[in-house]
Amino acid sequence: MTNSATMPQPVSLGRRLKRFMADRPLIPLIILLVILVLILQVLRPGIVNERWIANTAKFAIPLAILAGCQTMTMLTGGIDLSVGTVATMSAFIMATQIVNQDPTVAFILAMLPAVLIGLVNGVGVGVFRVHPLIMTLGTSLIGTGFLQVYQRTVIASGAKIPDFLNWLGTGLTYGFPNALFLFVPVAVLIVFTLNRTGFGRLLYAVGDNERAARLSGVRYWQVITALYVISSLLAGITGLLYIGLIKAPSLSLAEPLVLPSVAAAVIGGTSIFGGRGGYMGTIVGALILTVLTTLLTILHMPEGGRRILFGFMVLFVTAAYLRIIEDK
């Protein structure tokens, strides 16, 4: 007689569903995105059309690129709070230097602060072991101070948005945003780097177990320095794209995107503790937040209510994802 205690217990439908979601983390994110779009369509019939999709993509792309910076740094257990300042500095310098400089020279000057801040962040975190939160917050404040001083030196010359950035930020080609010409190569490069290169594997290894990575011969400071320089360069490029979209240079241009970029990475399944995540989920996370912003605007929700709902949304999606992973 077979002992019933040794017989395998049937797996419940709920547990099978959780395992399915855990193996395919993009599916629950896409389902949530579709639900938000359907709610939007119900509240404002006819809003979901080709024009709305293009405009949503325009605003989601800068957020998705900044969230890519957060995804890569979070994979190592870090974070980059300086990306908003770097993007703002690059955009503001480009808009003011293009008035009197050749576009190539203006571009180099605009990207120079990005390289410097990224290098300082990398050395601070990788060599001197400053916590990434403190290091990047410090360089963000320093960069903001330098930008305010710089503004006084160019206030008389004015600012101009280059035609190419206007075309890239707001233009359409056959109904598709021109920003896709920038975003698609960047997204492919990030995904390829994380999944198919030694550098990407090092990011996961450092975030998963830094001590083991060191014992395996990984030069931690080199990986971290390269990471933060790449993150700042991407942030600088985002600033140039974003100023072409907003068309109004300011000293706080991209700062409102910093915390949403972190939220997009977390919602997309990247662990703040490192070692787990990917960029495809982050892209969907950026789309979710962009659609949610549109939904709250239609509901005429005050700013305080938007922040409350936005926070609950982040907490709910993150908790649900973690629950699925734990029950896998």
C-alpha cells in the first residue's frame, strides 16, 4: 500500500500562476499597462489613438533612458541621484553655448560635465567606498551650484534650442516619434550589454555578492567607475533629448524625472539590493508611470493626491512582484 504522506501534493492553480509570473516578469507589467490604458479609454473615450500613443512615447523615452541609468547602478546595489542634475546641466549648457559656438563644440562642452560627474561618482563609490546614495546626492548638489554660477555668466547671451534637438524631441516620421531613432539603439545597447557582455555579467556579480566577485579577481573599482561614467553619459544625452521636447531650458529641467526613474526601475523588477533585474522591465515600468500620469491629469487630481496615489502604486507593484518572487 502506498503511503499517502509520501505522495506528491498537487500544486494549486494560484501557485502555478505565481510561478508562471515569476518566470515571465514582463507579463504582469504588460497586463497592468493594458489595464491602465483601458481605464483611460473608458474615462475619456477616443483618447487612445495614434497621436496619443506617439505623445506618450515622446514623454516615456527620456524617463526610460534615465531609468536605464538607475537599472544598471541598482544591479550593483547602488543608485544614481545625480542623473537629473547631469541631464539638466548638459541641456542648459547646450542651449546657451549653441548661440555662439559650433554645434560640435557646444555638444562637447555640454557632455563634459557628464563625464566629470560620472568619473567623480565612480571614484568616490569604487575607490573611497562612499555610499552611492550619499556620493551621487553630493555631486548633484555641487553640480546644481555650479550651474547657478554658470547661468550668471551667460544670462546676457540668451539661449537657443538647436533645430536638430527640436526635430528629435517633438518630430514625427510616419507617425512614429523621432526620439525612437535615439532610444532604440540605446535600449538595444543596454540590453545587449547586460545580457551578452562580460561587463554586464560583472554588474550582476558585484550586486549579487561583491565579496565573491572580488575573490574571483574582479576589479571592483574599475567596474564601478566605468558604470557611473556610462550612467552620466546616458543622463547627459537624455538632457539633450528632453530639452528638445520641453523647449524651455531651466535650472531644474530634468530634476522631476529622478525619483520616477528610480520607481520605473523598481516597478520593472530591478532589485534595489542588487543582482536582479533587467532593462526590458524598466522600459515597461516607464510606460506605466507615463500612462498613470496622463490618467491622473484627466481625473484633475491635485498634486498632493497625485503624489499619494503615485506612491501607493509604486509600493503595490513592488510588493506584488516581491511576493511572486518569494513564492516561486
